[in-house]
Amino acid sequence: CSIQNISRSDGRSIVACAAYRAGEKLECDTYGKTQDYTRKTGLEYTQIFAPDGANPDLLNRQNLWNQAEQSELKKDGSIKQ
């Protein structure tokens, strides 16, 4: 297992990073971009782990990472730096 921080100050998007790591196509609501890594090879398995009783909407990668990205926004909708 490897854990890495995704730094917004480096201009990175959590949705883009999640799409890359999972080899999926995800839409980033914050930046309005589509990140498509469906042609990426070498992935054997991806899964979202959540505790019992977790919101079922967050078991969808698209919803989970866009929600995480939204939590990083200020109340006025601007991006925290």
C-alpha cells in the first residue's frame, strides 16, 4: 500500500488523480474537465472501501471524488490554496 498527498498548490485535481489511479473516465465538477484514463494498462483491481452504513452514493468513484473536491472549496466557491 502506498499513500500520497495530492497537493492543490501543485495544480493537481483529486478527481484527475483518482481517474488515473483507477483507469477510469471521471468528470471533474470543480474544473469542468473530463479525465479519461480508460486506455491505461497494468491495472488488475480497483475498489472503494467504506465502513458499514456509509452513504451508498459515495461508493461510486465519480461521486466520491467530486464530493471530496467540493469539501476543499471555500464558501464562496473559490478553491482553497
